[in-house]
Amino acid sequence: MTALLGLAARSAWNRRFVLGLVLLSIALSTLLLMGIERLRQDVRQNFSQAVSGTDLIVGARAGQVELLLNSVFRIGSATRNIRYASVEALAKHRAVAWVLPLSLGDSHRSMVVLGTSVDYFQHFRYGERQPLALAQGRRFEALFETVIGAEVARALGYRIGQQVVLAHGDGAMEANDHADKPFTVVGILAPTGTAVDRTLHISLQAVEAIHLDWAAGAPLPGQAVSATAAAAADLRPRSVTAALIGLKTRAAVFAVQRDIAAFQDEPLMAILPGVALDALWELVGVGERGLQAMSALVAVVSLVALVAVIAAGLNERRRELAILRALGAGPRQLLLLLALEGGLVTALGVLLGVLGCMVAVAALAPWVQSQFGIGLRLQAPGSAEWLWLAALLVGGFVASLVPGWRAYQLSLADGLSPRI
């Protein structure tokens, strides 16, 4: 067996250029399979750890996935706000322990601005019920103070004491900047791997202050309100985007959800984060399976190319194979020789693809984190990835049996007297 393996390796090396191209295609297909699987798992991990300890998310009546994406992942925009008075009423419910109002809509250099209460830093949880922690500074106290996420500080180079100007909406137009009311960075949160890292946190009163001289999404001509005048104005919030609710006991979650659905003052809906996440995975599951199928098809094409290359070279190698037969090699040994040759190429391609995937994850992780908020983890392959790798290795060996079987059928006489 050792002799056959060495012979297969030398035979493959003798045709290294052609087989090298096949090896590269197998490596690329492996990288694609591993990359998609790694990305799929990390996306799910990031989404599932984005919020924990929150029993209900309340917002205007719309799709539950839409509300989840907007309030927790800061993706998209709410169709309609809810009145702050409704949030205060829900906070008085006998089963509610705490309520965190969320006001979204502004931004800063593509980063999200979130208006909330100071209780946000006490009650918000992510991952395995981990609380938010300050890496530097303190929570906001004054009106025009902000606490920024770790990614905001890293990507934009912000430090404690630095002033930042927020923008209305997505900040596409410079005229929509709230330049007359700059904020001072007073705190930087420790990394969480969630949307919190890409968020600037301000108070609900600050959200009202920067919009005193705005109406219908545009500044009011000739009615500018200075930062000093805004601080003296009535800044009681009028509306918010959504609210996170924690209950005194989990057993009351469905009763509170029904009470919110029957709320009289305005139409509201309350969703369970876990149920909404399941609905989200159902929506994206088709896309996941499509990407996996495409990757598997690429792998199959690579293995077919391996078979084609080995089979195409059989006619030129008939004399070589006949000489091996004459030296005592049996038909089964020839079959095994070609199968080992294809298996070696497949194994090297898979190994190269795995190493390429690890290098890509290590190199692209900071960029993916900053652009999409997805934390890619460099780690050993998981169970699903091992299954893909095993399928590729077995598939390569089995595919190599096809030209091996052809070699098995070649007779000694046919090899010594090839047709011209």
C-alpha cells in the first residue's frame, strides 16, 4: 500500500501542471463551501446573541421580522412610531419589570444613533445575558452627551471628550446635519459583537432637542433653536420607535402580549424575540440552502474535472499501465493506483481550501465587522463543516474509481500493442 501511495504521488507529480489546475479548482470549491458555512453559522450566532433577557419587543403593528430587524439589529426603518405615553402606560403594567424606549432615525457617518433612557445600560443584555460594560468614561448625563459603541470608536478614531455632529436620517445630505448642536463623547462601550458596537447612544431628551427646529424631516426656515435654548425647552419625548420590555416572570409573557395587542389608545404589537428570530431564519433559509447547493455544484464540477483529466490521460498511459502489469501489478492494484492518485489530488485541494478559508476569515474579519456588523470567528471546523469536508474527500476518491475501473479493464496485450 505504501509503495502504491508513493507511486501515485510520483505519477501525479509527473503531470503536475494539469493536475495542479484541478487541485486549484477543488481548493476553490472547498473554500466556497467552508466560507459559506462559516458565514452562515457566524451570522446566526451574531443574530441570536444580539439581545437576551428581553421578553417582549413592542412597536407599531407591522411584520414581526421587520420590528426585530429595526429595533435590535438597526436594519431598515420603522413604518410608524408609537407614542411615548403608550410606553409609559406599559411600564405601569403589573407584570412589567422594566421598559427601555428606543428612538431611531438619525445617524453619524453611516453609524446608527439611538435615543434611549439611561436604564438602557443597566437592563440591556446580549449573548449569555451579559450586561453592557464601559471600556472608558461614563454614561451620558448632560443633554448633549453621547456614549459610543466600540466599533464607532475604532472605525472613526473617536476618544473621550471629542465632539461629534449627528445627521438627520441617513446623513446623505450635508444640509441635514445637526451642526448647531454637537455632542460630546463621554463613554465608550466594550465590544459586544452586536449592533451596539456601531451605535451612538444619546438620551431621548437629546433626540427631542435636535429636532425642535425641524418638521416633516426638514429644518424649519428661519426658526433655528440654539443648543442653549433647546436645553431650556420642554423636551418630554412625544414618540419612540419601539420599546424593549422585561417581565417580572416569564410565565406572564403571553398574557402581557395579549394585553398589548388589545391596547386601547393606539394599535400596538408585541413580539417574542426568539419567535421572531425563528421566522427570520425561515425567510433566509431558502437563500442559505440555495448558496449551499451552488457550492456543492461547484464541488461536483471540480470532481468531474478530476475524472476527466485522469480519464483523458489513460490512453497516453496505456503502455505505462501495461508495463506495470508485466512487472506483476494486478488489475486491482491499477484501479487502486488511479484511485489513490485522484484521492491525493482531492485531499491536497481540500487542505488548501481549508487553509485559504482560514486566511480569508482572518484577513476579512475586521472589514466584515465594520461594514456589516458580523463578527467572523477564526476557529476549527465544526461538525457541519467536517461533514462537507468528508463528503469532498469521499467524493474525490469515489470519482477517481471511474478512470481506475477503465484501467482495470485494459488488458495486457492491448497495452503492449496499442492501436494507432
